[in-house]
Amino acid sequence: MNLKFSQEDIKFKEEVKDFIMQNLDKNTQKKINNGHHLSKDDLVNWQKKLYEKGWMAPNWPEEYGGTGWSITQRYIFDEECGAAAAPSALPFGVTMVAPVIIKFGTREQKAKYLPRILSSEDWWCQGYSEPGSGSDLASLSTKAEEIDGSYIINGTKTWTTLAQHADMMFILVRTNSDCKPQEGISFMLLDMKSPGVSVKPIITLDGGHEVNMVYLENVKVPKENLIYEENKGWTVAKYLLGHERTSIAAVSRSKKALSKVREIAKLNINGDSNLTEDSRFMDKVTKCDVRLQALEYAELKSISDDVKGIPPGPEASMLKIRGSEIQQEITELVLEASGYYANPYQPNIMDIGNNEPLIGPEWSSAAAPKYFNTRKTTIYGGSNEIQKNILAKMVLEL
């Protein structure tokens, strides 16, 4: 890979910088810099700016609204967004279900859903995990029964991120119980406004309402909302999970966060000498930086393959494992740097407008909640233990 910037790339880099400077809401930027939660409006407003510019879907083919960017341009865009603390586009629509629709969907499904994803008219959530069926996704029990040309779905989904805002859900359901578990699963698109859908919040350790329980009672889904073929949902799910795991790496976001750690290290936070003089702390920062650089090159290779039309393979699992571990590692460094200011646990501090008094620097107030929230990264998208099993089977041929 040759990542030496051409004059065209340098011009594009300046264009991206100017776009972000002119369009990124300063309050949204501040929330990200200080580790606060973003609202739906924060995300949608930014996504609509990207849509108007034609930059909403770098990972899509041009014929469906993709950017047609080179690997270098995609790298530049991610770098500049990360450096400027710009939000990532919500992945469930543009990064996850859209590639599935493009790959497996009918002409009618593409015409109906892809434009609405691009324009953020539809907000999507993911219906995979169930109580008792998370890492072992093939054991899911939510059932879809075909009746009079439609499917009737009954079951429960859990850990459903931002389902309280969602218009649509892509969902895995069991359509055949008399076969191997993986062979009886189907992939469908479900309207969250359908009768029988109820969403109940799960409050996480950081005090936020990010994930939910979703109860499905006799929910009717038209047969045209089936993706690919009945009982072939496992094939679709594996394809989607490759894209999800690749995006979890979040290299540019981690680079921004690690640079923030270096800034913090220069401060006299607790009245002592700053952390740049603490060789043990700085050694941790340096080791994290080395791992992050290695991850960056692995991600670039994956992006290069994606540009060539090669779907994610075992490397998606490697990106997911290392990317999620580094995200956790960085929150541990911030927690350590916060010293005793991290002790007061204020679970609502990550929500702007909660009126709780700050204890210590603004960035340190979110250190503990951010640390707790980030424990999930090694679990979602397929736990890291499962990813290691995948690598053992696919790469080591065990």
C-alpha cells in the first residue's frame, strides 16, 4: 500500500477539513471531546450534512450513492473526522444493513430502503442478541411463522442499541426448528412501529439509556421484507458481521482519544508533577500507541480489499479484537490519569443538562462512566473469545 499523498489527496484533505469546520456543530464537538452522550438530533444533523455533501456512504458502490473514494481518500476522511471529534455515522443503517441489502436484496428492497438510509429518514437498530443467545447466536429462539403470506414474529431481543429511536430493525428469526440451528434462521426487516413491538430501557453502568429490551408479540412482517431466502439468514448474518467487526476497530477515534491522554499527561491534575515524568504511565501510553499503529495498517488493508469488492474475511475478527481492546485500554489510561477525581461516580454526568456539579476537570468527570461503558466493546459484535475461536478455525485450520 502506498499512502504517500498526491496533490489531489492533499486538496481533498483540505476540502474535508473545511467541510468539518463549517458544518460540525460546536456543541456536538464539545460533547465528544468531553465524553458525553450524543442525542439523536446530534447524530442526524451531522448525517444530513454528510448526505447533502454526498459523503454519507463511503463504503457503498457509486451506483447506490457511494462516494467512489480511493483507499487514501477514505483514510483521509476518517482521520480528519477523528481528529476534529466529528461523530461517526450511526453504523446500523449505512455500515451494516445497507451492504446486506446491496448484496442480497431485491431490486424493490434496494429502491425502497437505500435512499432512506442515505437521507437518515430511517433510523435502524439490530435485532440479534436474545436473553440466553448472545455469543451463541445460532441458539436464538425468536420465532417467525408464515401465515397468509406474512410472517408472525414472537420473541424477545436484548441489548438492542438505540432501539428507542429506531424506525426499522433488521432481525434474525427462527423459521425452521427441525434442522441444524444455523440452517433454520432467516433475516428480515421489521417496522418498529408495527403493532406488538414494545421497547423497554436497560440502564447501563454509566447511567445512560443506550440499550434496550425489545418484546415482539404477534408482530406482522410482510413476506417481501425477507432478505435473500428463507432459512438462509445465517449466510446473510455472517456477511453483515464482517462489516460490523471491521467498523468496531475505530482507529481514527482511538488516535484522537490517545492524543487526549498525552495532553492530559502534561497537566498537574492532582497537585503533583505531571504524568510525563512517570515512566511507568508513559510506557503504557507508548505501548498502546504501537498497538494502535499496527491496527491502523491492518484496517487500511481491509479497506483496500473493500474498495476492490473483496468482503471482510478472518481479518475482521482480528480488527474487532485489537480495536476493542485498545478502546478499553485508553479509557483505563484516562481513569488512571484522573487520579482521585475519578472516584466520585456520577452516572448521569455524561448527559448534557443534568445540572450535576462537576468534581474536578470536565474531562475527568466522565472518566469512570466512560470506563464502565467501554467494558462492552469486547462483547458486542461477537465476543472476543468467539473471535479467537473463529481465527483458530479459519486461519490455523484447527
